Amino acid sequence: MTSESDFIKTIFGLKLKQQRQKKNWSLQDLAVKTGLSKSYLNEIENGKKYPKHVRIIQLADSLSCTFDDLVSTKLDKSLAPFNEILQSDFFKEIPLDLFGINRNTLISIISDAPKKVTAFINALIEIAQNYNLGKERFYFAVLRSFQELYDNHFPDIEDKVVDFAAENQLSINRHIKTDLLQSILVEKYGYVIESSDFESYGALDNLRSLYIPEKKLLLLNKKLGDDKKTFVLAKEIGFNVLELSVRPTTYSWLHFGNFEEILNNFYASYFAGALLISKEAIREGISHFFERNSWEPTEFENLLQTFTHSPETFYYRSTNVLSAELGIKDLFYLCLVKKENSSKIQILKELHLNHQQAPHANATNEHYCSRWIAVKNLAHLRENEALTAAQISHYKDLGISYLVISTSQKNPFSDGSNRSYCLGILLNAQTIKKIRFVKSPSLKTINVGVTCESCSIADCEERQAPPIRLEKEHFNSNMKTAIEKIRHDVL
């Protein structure tokens, strides 16, 4: 909803349709009664047009209702929740066209069955409140759904990266120097770039960069390593090449104004990844690695180092090509974080291609499985700067297995947290044929769960909490069985 005028037209259309349906009239019936064309009435009901005063009187007379019944923006009980949705940030900021949804079609669906649809919406709102689903979490969930819809592969951005590289004589098959990207930002886009001691400002110590648009000033945290600095600069170029004016000014996220900022931040990040790691080169590199007969972590680290020293950039860039270029459709990417002197693991970022894969974020403070390779890596980071390992994770309850590769590293900032990045590929006939080393003796198969609270592994020494959710399911199942026995005996 882009304006107050749109809101008024939509509400009028809803009320007209409601009054018409009360009489069980079709649009054609109303057209005959009023002498107005069916197409004109359809546009009114869909919120595209607002009739003149004389037409409203004509409609009210035909429908045996008052003028105020139609023009008042107050909705009756059946549509009251819809009123909140129309004026909410959801309708104002979420670009429904991303998912091929026409706003008027959505309005029509709601108005056709207002009680059922608004009851469903209220249920979603209640679930969101119970699970602490705030605006930020909701918007990021929408973004992930958008990425998953397109297999996280956006050819238009890939093409613009290629064009930009050609125009600026850049080779995206090799490490791009930080100084080169910085000079492009300064000379081509008028940036001023400075290194800053954010630590002296207290809470800003963990901030990677700050952009001040009034001066086209980009401040970089002096603690940034070369790879992270390079990514920040490439991302800034992405904002400019893609002409994304609505954008966040900080990296990492502190807050956002609307969904467009989140979407544009993703586009710029995608541009940066594609600029720093060539799609053709990473596709070839991963293909050759999959042809190896045995799993060797050092060989994977060598592959990663060929492109970047940033595991985060490499792992995420891999999701752009595995589905679209190598035909591996079922996969997930996770970024886990663990703070120093804490056993709590959080999933900071996640992506699931093709469908919701087994390991996923949980907002109910349950304990993620300690048998996940990414979690085990975090536990062994005390002596290592970085650690790469892999395993076949078998989800016994679901009967499925994943090849999971993970690299963990210490956070260069002083917040005491470490990160673990992992890529999981569902093992089926197709992927087992493509990835030769899945049968390697060096690759162990481990039974895992999602969270301790829902896990059925009885002999798990790493368990951090009892399987209370699973026990409840078993209790309910036993109750149903007992009831069926009683019915059988009685009947």
C-alpha cells in the first residue's frame, strides 16, 4: 500500500463487494441494477478506482445501504484484522511482486472469505508473538524465501558483474587487490575512504564499516583483515553499479528502516561475492574437488584459499552455483556462532534450497545437536585459528543423510565469539554419483538430531537436555493407542 489514497480505494472496494455479496448478487447483477459497466465495478472492487459522489449514491440506493456504509473507512468485525494489515509495515514495505503476487489478487482472496482468511492471519500473528517473531526476524525470513525461490542464483547480477569487470579491466578469476577496488570507489564514484579506530567509540568496536552518505565517506574498522575489507569495498561498488540508493549505512547490521534496505543489502552482497569469486572458476574448482576419491580437509582448505581467505565468502558463494550450475538442488548453508565461555550455540544465518532441510534455526531456545560437525568444530577452536572437517550426518528419525563440510574460525573482533560455516548436501542417488569421496573411509557417518529436545538418540553422551518434546509426542501417541483399544473393546 503506497498511499492513503490507495488505502481508501481498497477499503471502499472491500465494502462494496461485501454489500453486494450480502444480497448474493454477481457483478453482472449489480451492473444491471445500477446501469454501470461490469468492468468499471470490478475495478472499484479491486481498489483501482474510486467512484464519484453521484456514483456512490447510485450504488448505495441499489444495494439498500447508506452512503456512510460505503465511504466509511471503518470495517466490520469480519474485516477488522484486514484493516490492520492494510496499514501495517507488511503491506507498505514487502514487495509482493517479488513472489509474483498481485496486491489486488491478494485483496480479492481475503475479501472472498474474510472470516476464514482473517482468522488464519490472526493465528499467524499469535504464533509470531508466542515465538518472539519480531519484525526483523520476519523480514529476514521473507528474504530467505525469496532467495530459495530462485535457488539463490540471480543471472542479472552475475551479468552486471561481468560487464563491470570488463569495463574496469578486472580479472574475477584471481584475487582482486583491495587497493584496486578502493581506487575505483574513489575515482569513479567519488568516495572518501578512511581507516577508523571504532574501538575508541565503545560499543562500535565490532562494527566493520560505516558509510556517511552526506560526505560519501566510508569508514573502515582498522581491525579488518584484507579479505573482509575487500568484501566491504566490493559491496559498496555493488550498491553503486546496481543503483541501490535505499540501503543500510552500517556493516554489520544494527538496524534497518524497511524491507527494501534488507533486499538491496542482499543484492549488493551478492554482487560482491560474484565479483570476488568467478562463477565459472568456482564451478570448475568444486567439480574437480567432487571427483576426488577421498576426503582430505587440507585439500578443501587449498580449494578455499584459491579463491579467498574468507570461509564465509566461499561457502556462501558455493550456494549460488551448486544448484544452478551443478544441478545439486537439495542443500543448506548455516553460519553458527558461539561466544567465549558459553555453551550456547546460535544460528546467525541460514539458507535452504529446494525445501526446508533437516538442520534449521530454532527460536525456542532449544539446544542444537552437539554432534553437528559445525558445533564440534567450534568446541575445538581453542588452539586453532581455523578448522575444517566433514562428516555424513544421518538423521535417523527422518531417514536421510547429508554430506556436511564445515570451517570454523576465530572472530577477529574482540567480542569473544567464534563462527562456524557449513554446507550440507542431501545424499541421494544423484549426489552420491557426483561426489565420489562420500564413500571415503576418512568420512565418518554420525547419527545426529536437530535439537536435544526432539532427538530420539538414546545413548547420546553429548546430550544437553532431555528429549521433552519427543517424550510429549510419545505420550500423545500412547494415549491415542489406548483410546483406540477402548473403542475396540466397547464397540
